[in-house]
Amino acid sequence: MKNLQQIRSDFEQILSEVLKISGISVDSAIQISSAILQEFGKYNRCPGGIADDSSDSEEMPATFNQKKAMRNLKIDFPEAISKVEAGKMIESAVSKFSNNGRGRAFPARSPPQK
């Protein structure tokens, strides 16, 4: 189990990357970073990975925060995506970022348009 310092460090690292997304507000970046950190927590609490509390969970629609995080991560997804599928897609994108600092879950910033 992570202590508060480790969680804070993880959050600050995620937040710094989310803030690099062009045109994102600080409030949105904080919400997205929180959602990503929550997904990590769910993943790490489950012995097999992504949380699956019941057989119905695969049919439950993705949450607003999951969809918002996927849009900001530039992940293409169907509007009727399930919570489990969304969690897996977010985890996949974030794992690229958290691979010891190698790789990025977030797309490179586009140059400003004139």
C-alpha cells in the first residue's frame, strides 16, 4: 500500500503531464489527474488487474470522468463504452507514460496555430 507521499508524488507527476495538453485549464487538469490516479488505485487493488466487482460491471457505461479523461488523452472510443473497457483503455495509455519515465501517455503538444 502506498503512503501519502508516494500518492502525492504520483499525482504531481500525472498533473505535470496533463498540464502539457494544449488549451487545458488547471481545474480540468486536476480533475483528469484525479481520475487517472483513481484508475491506478482500482487497478492496483485488484489481484488480476482492472476491477470487476460483478458480472454486470462490463455492461455498466463508462463514467463522465472516464470519458473526459479519454478525450483529453486523445483516445478514440465508442460513446457506449463500458466502465471496464474505458478503464482498460485509460490504463493502457497511462502505462505508456508510467513506464519508468520512458514513453508518453499524452500526445505531444501541437504547435500553436497562427
